[in-house]
Amino acid sequence: MNYLTTYQHVYIQYHTSDMILLIDSNTAYLIIPKAKSRVVGYFQLNDDPKQIPYPIVNGVILVKYKALRYVVLSATKAETARIFYNAQVAIPIQYILEQLDH
């Protein structure tokens, strides 16, 4: 409140940028007790690596960890589950970014 009364004419301006949503995901097969696997998604907004050769690494916006409830038969099925779960999280984030004209 003190800041608000001291600086009355301060404003925040948001503008679009060239950043894109990048997802770094990982799967660990049969690592949790009872032969279960885990999937991890690391969501961040970074510069597009196709346009900038060495993009600036921005802070993470979300880290999603999930232990699979079922035992998968192969590492390939665990990888498929990883893509599915991370896509379920990425779609609402992408929608929000589009609504913000990001």
C-alpha cells in the first residue's frame, strides 16, 4: 500500500513477444515401487530456437510430475503416456497465451 500511495502513476504494459511455449519432458520407466513409471514435464516460455540460434533461457512457468497409475508393458508406452499427459497440460496453457495475444 505504501508503494501505491508513493508512486501513483506507475503502470504495467504487456506486449507480444517472439517467445514460444517449450516443453522439456522426461520419462522414467519402472522406477517407482510396484513397477510403476513416472512422467515429468518442464514448461517454459523461451525464444524460438528456429529463429535465434542461442535462445535466452527464460524461467520455468510450470513443472508437472505424474506417477502412472498402471504398469506399462514397455518404455515406448511410457513415452506415449508422457506425450499424452504433457499435451493435456500444454493445451490450456497455449489457449491462455493465445487469448493474451502472446
